[in-house]
Amino acid sequence: MFNIFLRGYGLKEEYNTFKILIYVLYFLILPLLTATFICIFKESRRMFLYLNISLFLMLIFHTVIFNGKYQKIQNHTTKYLFSFILLNVLFVVGPVVIINFFKHSPIGDGIENIGKHED
């Protein structure tokens, strides 16, 4: 990540106008997803907050990337726009909505109760 930021690796010329915004989003999304992953194992409710914030930032990031690509293409069709919306809903928004829908409540003292449950 720091090589991308300091040396400018990873960005094509079409994204130079959005360079700062892309870097800010890179460095916000990665720690939020890492914190989400850590909070899953802690069974913390903060996981849902971090996950939803990172979803919002990922949608902004995808919109910026889409805007850079959409300005470059010559033939502006609605097919490209619909595929962008469908893929974001299917692969980004869909899993987060499913996770939020089936969210669980944290187990109270789960580690201390191991082996004490009687069937």
C-alpha cells in the first residue's frame, strides 16, 4: 500500500484526476475491513458498524473507478451502466445485506461455558 502511495504504482493515467480520493479510500477501506475481520472473532457488535461504513466507502470507490472508465470509453451505452450497478449489488451490497439480516447477538461468556452444557 505504501509503494502505491509513495511511488504511484497501480494507477492508470485515466485515474490521475481522482488520485488523492482513490488513495484516501484505499487507506480507509483496508483498516476498516481488517477491524471488521478482527471483530468477527471477538463477536462484537462493532463489526456491523465497521462493515457498513466500509460498504459505503467501497461504493464510493467503485463509483470513482466507474467514472474514470466511463469518461474514457467512446460509446456510452446503458449496458455498461447496468452491468456496473448489477455487479455492485450482487457482489458488494448483497453479501453485506445478508450479513446484516442474519446478524447474531454475541454470546455472553461463551468461553467460560464450554463443556458445561447438558443435552
